[in-house]
Amino acid sequence: MTQTQTQKQQILVTGATGTVGRQVVAELLARGHAVRALTRDVSRAVFPAGVEAVQGDLSDPDSLIPALEGVTGLHLITFGGAYFAPLETGPRILELARAAGVRRVTVLHGGGPSLLEDGVRADEGVDWTVVMPVEFMANALEWAPGIVASDEVRAPFVSGLSAMVHEGDIGAVAAVALTEEGHGGQEYVITGPELLTVGDKVAAISAARGRETALVELTEEEAVAQWRAAGHSEEVIGFLVEAYGNTPEVGRTVVGTVEKVTGRPARTFAQWAAEHADAFRGDRRAARHE
């Protein structure tokens, strides 16, 4: 390892309370680096011991000036503000990062056009890495209420394949790119180690929770009605129908990015399910333990 790889570095993580952001924070801590976690409300945010919580908002770039002081690496998301709108402030954020001496930037790809991501890719002043995960394993937590209530998953497109990825592996790839050499100018597609149907996921959850879980296949029309009843917008519903009903090739193709970048295999869905078994057991299982 080079001196750059082994020395303690100061990293600012934006989106630090999110599904991926909290994993970036945890991985950086485990690697011995100093971590600042950006949040819009420091009083409400909870981070692991050793994390410096700092207040700021990506939609107000100048609020980042104190947080960027002394930072060597910066993890960015492409949305911000109260309603998670795509950021229009990318150029200013990057200007401030360069002025602060930031050397490495990772961007979590948001799935669509992004002024911030485009700006990062065009920036010759930093080593940038775009992190492009496929479906998160954490999406399966959406099934938890139904599993706890009725021991069943109700889902459409059950034969569709997904190379879904453990959110911890996304965090690990980002942490390496932020603190080690050799990842500048890279676009990393990140997947899990296997292709899974909905039935495969349900079987893994059943094994983890120690109780059989039934799979009830919905038609597309039934699924749309269910999503609409849950309050999803028509735009979101259209995205879900396309994502699950016609998963793009990148979302159903296993690649070895996690092992290549981190040196260890990507975690399986069975591992993820075991880690989150309590969420699928609910009060009934907890009551039996008491």
C-alpha cells in the first residue's frame, strides 16, 4: 500500500442518513478514517461514535463551506432539498470542493440525468468515481409489513431476474474509491453475486426468519392498483412497472466489481436476509422470545 492508502484521511459523506450513505460512513470508520456526515438537521441525526455530524444542505452549496474544511474525499448524491429533487447546484459544489483541496469524489448514480454527475465527470481537478448500483437488497424491506401480518409476499413479475446488491457492498466500493489510488475516472456498476427471482428472495427470507412465507403473484393490473393505493405517483408506478417487468440487462447481469475493488466477494441475499431477520419476524416472534 502507498502512503496515501494507509494514512488517515478526512472524508465528507453527503446523504449520510440514507440507505447507502450510512454504509459509506460505516465502512470508512472501519477502515480508520475520519468521517464527517452531512445532514440538514444535526439535532435529529444519529451516527456511530466517532462520526462528526455537520449541518448543511446540498441545495444551498455555501452551507457546505465549513464542512469541507480539511476534507480530502467527498461522497455525493445527486438530489437534495426537502423533496429530494435533482440538484441544480453541482457546479458550485464542485467549485467549493476544489477550493477546499478535495482530491477524490464519488457520486452515487441516481438513475437519471444529473447536472452534478455530469459536472463531476467533466472535472479534471479531482479523481472522480461514479458508483452505479443495481437494485438494492434493502428494497425487500418493503415486504416486511405483509410478511409480519400474513406470512406472505404479494408481488408481480415473480420470474424476473435481479442481480440485486447488498447496500454494505455499495458503501465498501465507495469507501475504497475515496481513500485509495487507482479508481479515478472509473464508472463502477455494482451488483450482488447471483441472479435472483422473487421466489428466491422469499425463500431466503423464510429461512432467515424461521417461518414459511407464501408468495402470491399479482398481475400487473393488481400491482398497479396496490402501488396506487399506497400513494405512489403515476411517474413512480410507471418506473416500477418498467424496472420489475422489463428489467434492463445491467440489472440482471452479475459483475465482479465488489471483489475487484474491495478484495472480498459480494455478499449474498441470504446474508442480507439473516442480518434483517428481525424486520420480517415482527412482534409475534419477539413475543415468543420474551
